Amino acid sequence: MTKIRIGRRAALAGGVAALANPAVVRAQGSGGTANPIKLATLTPLTGAGGPYGPVMAKAAASVVEEVNKAGGVLGRRIVLVSEDDQTNPEAAVRAARKLIDVDKVSAIMGTWASSVTTAVAPLCWESKTFLCTVSGADSITLLPHQGFLIRTQPNSRLQVTRVGEFILSLGAKKAFTMIPQTPFTQSTFDTLNQVLPKGGCTHQSLIYDDKKTTYRTEVDQALRTSPDVILANGYTPDTVVLLKDLYRAGFKGKILGFAYSINQKLVDQVGQPEVVEGVYTFAPSPAEGSGAYEKVKAATGSANPDPYTCQVYDHASLVLMAMASAKAATGEAIKENIRKATVSGGKVVDNAVDGIKEIMAGGKVDYAGASGPCDFDEKGDILDCKFRYDQIKAGKFTLVKIA
């Protein structure tokens, strides 16, 4: 059994998640070599991203476990170290310093919040540590990362373009966005201001303080514009408050939010089915039904693994196949070879074990991931993916469409 070593800062913070997922937290078992390859996950075990981080780390662990069972990479076993970024840039920087300087990892996988990735990325490119992220802010791949970064999450421009198209499909003529200050706030405004008018829909917006305990003033400001649709574009804690205030204010239009925020945890915290009834959610869609997706389901015990978990499964698979292609395990080797895991015309594989086997036999591979095709442009952005739209009905998320 391959295991993860968790840092001291993460041990207490992630205790509850650890009990729920014991395979994620045990120390490296016997049978390792004297010179293992060290990789890391830096996921939000606590904070606003806490519902996602533990299972993201577990998905990466499942890949490492399978590869170790098959003999490792380049004759070496893999050690996976897991740290908690706490959904906080300062905590993330401390954790990344430890992973880079103490653990000497070749790659860090799974940073979630855009603010965290923005803070951690310079440490990675300066140390030539490869970084795989699920953050969506456009600014991330515009950083001077020198190729030491890919993201499997579509950038915010692509995501918000699809949001705008969905708002238009709802027949909206007036849309209003309510959002805290984040790395993707301005990009959201700019994109919606381009997309919505093309379909005859006006757009207004405001930025709110996500630490406030009520948004009734901001809600009243929004409702004075008589919107058909409100895009609630915060994180789970502040969106709980916002949805309650919209309900109390008597808003009868449609509400749409990103699925990373409006999730089952939010529904449970709201505690009033009528507050969330009819709310739409939106997210990049995993490759449901694919071989890799089925492997993530089995590894995590989830019937519907979220997009971030599927993406981190792909991070680990891509990184390990890149090492096999490079015949080296450094961050620089990963950087130069990670796109060799998705060569058009190569043998289609849905897991790292088969991919490594084909690569070591001299073949080329085209990895079909749990999150979809893992093809990247020169900046490290994923080229395309499908998106999933759900609506809350009677407290349950009901599929509207995947497109």
C-alpha cells in the first residue's frame, strides 16, 4: 500500500478528513528504495476549499499506489507528501517552502484557490519545481513561470464565456454579478460585458466584502436594477449569506453560481430548502464514463467525483508519465516532457501504469484523463473541456445538461 506523509501543520487541521480517508495519511510503508522520487499535493484540507482538498489528495495517492505496485518509475518508488494550503496564500507559501526546501519534491500538485497558486508559483519556478494547478484565474498562466506550470482547469475567460452563454440560454435580458475581490474578478466583468450584450442582455455588477455577516445593502443595490439573473460568484461561506439575503429580499429571478461554491456543503449549511430551490450551478465537467473517471470513482469511493479530484488524478498521471519519458525525475525533466503524455496518434491510455509501460517500451501515448483530454497550449492552459450545468431541486443537484 502506497501512503502519504502529512506535514505537521496539516496533521491537526486535516484530522477529521484523515479519519474519513485513512489511506491518505499513513506513513510510507516498507519496500521503498533508498532513493525514492518525492512528489507533493498542496490542497485545501481546511478553509473555503476544505470540502475538496482531502479527496483531491486521495486521488493523487491512488495513482501513486498503483504505480508503486507496478514497480514505480525508473526503478524507483514514489513518496507522496501532502500539505494543507488552508485556502490561504500565507499558509500555502509556508507549506510550499517546506515541500521544496525540506522534502525536495519534484512537483507540487493540486493548488486550488487562484490566490494560493499565484503566491506559490514563484517559489516553484525559482526552484525548478513543477506545479500542476486547478486554479482558473487568467493571470496565473500569464505569470513568468518559464514553463514550470500547467493547469487542467479551464481559465476564467473560457469558464465565464460559457457562463455568459448559459445566462443567455435562460432568456435573461438583465444580469447582475455579485462577487468578492479575487484574482478573477476583473476578468469576469470584462468577459460578461463582452458576451452578454451580443445576446441582448445588459450586465451590471458589484464587489462585496466576503467577511461581512450580511449583504442586504448589496442585495438591495442589485435588485434596484431588476435583474432576471444574478451570478453569485463567491466562495461557499459568503455565498451562504448571500443566498439567504437574496431570499429574504424576495428575489424571484434565477440565481447561478459556480459548483465549487454552491455545493452540498452549502445546501446543508443553509438548512432551508426554499433558499436554494431552483439555483443553477456550473462547473467544468469530468469525462464521465471514461476509464480514468471510473478509476477515480473506485479510488475515492464517490459516485460523482468533483472536477478538481479528477484533475488531480490527471496531474499525478501526467507527472509520472513525463518522468518515464524523460528518464529523469526532476522538475525540469517534467517540464520538458509532460506534453509527451498526450501525443496525438499515440496509444490511448487512461492510467499511468499503462502509460509508463508503453513509454518504457519505446512507444508514444495519448492520455485520456478523468477530466478529459489533457492538451495544453504554450502557456500551460488546457485547450478545452466540457461543462456541466445542474439545478437544485428538492435539495438535490439535478443535471440540466453537459455541453
